[in-house]
Amino acid sequence: MRKVKMFTFKELVSKNKEELLRNNKEMERIEKQIDEKHSRKIKVERAGSGSY
């Protein structure tokens, strides 16, 4: 049997990054998710900072 090459975490991250850079549509989707997450967090923080 052939031995399967195991990638290190660093190699996997590099391969993933290269693939994402080639795929702009996926990058835009991820950036949108991150922006929405931060927007929700800011709204929650502002809503919770009311005076009593």
C-alpha cells in the first residue's frame, strides 16, 4: 500500500489561503460574513450600554 502524505497544519493553511485567493467569490462571501458578525456585535454592545 502507498503511504498517504500527511500535511502539517501550516501547509494546510497555506494551501487553503492560495485556493481562496484564486476564488474571489468565496473571499467576498467570507468577508461579508465577517462584516455582518462585527455589525451584530456592535449593535449588541450599543444596545447594552444604555444608562439606568
